[in-house]
Amino acid sequence: MVCVRCFLALPLPEATRETLADLAHALPMGRPVPEENLHLTLAFLDEVTHDDLERLHEGLEAMCAPPVTLTLSGLELFGGKSPALMAILASGADALQGKLVRAAGQAGIPLPRRRFRGHVTLTRFPRRMEPGQLDKLGLFLQSEAATRLPPFEVGHFALYASHLHPEGARHEVLAQYPLEG
Ligand code: 3AM
């Protein structure tokens, strides 16, 4: 059975992606997420069959949800003592995220119950950090702690396929869904 590795996410305006990419590149460590890949993941669906994907697509097309006003504010490390990534926290997408998790369940794609912490991943780190790197990271977080972008509206979300390659994931937009009303 052929499956597609998929996720649902809010795309970000070009100017926002530029600002975030500059921020990620200001940190002299880790792998910055390529500017074109910057997004806010709402639901990671993992490997999905074409039938389930088709059902989900129909459900999402029928779904009504208003535009999302996003605020990106505050840098945070995810992954505990040995952080896997640095992200900027995002507020405003919780209601939409809940709707999408329900839509996925109704389409036969049950998702693990996890508290949603909206964020945009900016940088990924290797499993083992070199000595001193964590201190450097701490200093960077301190200096950028007040990072806050002006709120902006997002008028659609998208279903993405994530194609894994040794050099990193390539994202393909499979469908877009308007947020209106
Ligand atoms: O945009 P972020 O970084 O929050 O980390 C992956 C990325 O999220 C996440 O799906 C998004 C698009 O690739 N992801 C990848 N594998 C995952 C997994 N097994 C996962 N999320 C949860 N479980």
C-alpha cells in the first residue's frame, strides 16, 4: 500500500519567513530551517494511505474556520536537556489545531493526544552538542528573549507531503484550504 508522509500547517507570509530566517542565521550553530520550509505545523499525520488522505481532503474542504491572527513571540528550546530544536512560540492557532485533529480522526487518521504548543521551528540541532555549545545557545536565547513579531493574519492552511532526503525534508503543498468567515 502506497502511503504519503503528510502534515497540516499554516504557511507564513514571505516577510515573516525572511525575518525568521535572519533570526535563525544569527545563531552560529545547528541547521537553520530553509526559509521556504518555515511554517507552523498544526498536525503531523505521518504516513497516510491515499484513501484516508482523500477522505481527509473532503472533510477539510467542507470545514469552516475563520482566518487566524498569529502572534510569534519568544524563543524556546524543545527536546529537554539536549535540545533538538529552537523555535519561536506561536499563539492564535489553537482553535484551528483542535478542529484539524478532529477532522483527521473523522477521516480515519487518529492522532496521538498531545498538548499543542504552537511554534515555528527555526533551527535543528545535532543529537550531541559540542562542549560550550549549550552555553552559547543560552546566551543567544537571552539576547533574543524579547523577540516578538507584530501580529498578522493567515488566510489559509495547507496539506503538505514531506519527502525525506539525506540533505533534509522537501515539502510539497498537496492542497490549500481557505480560512474565512
Ligand atoms: O514544524 P515542526 O518542526 O514543529 O518535526 C516535524 C515538523 O514539525 C514534525 O512534523 C513537522 C513537519 O515535518 N514531525 C516529523 N516527524 C514527526 C513525528 N514522528 C513529527 N511530529 C511528530 N511525530
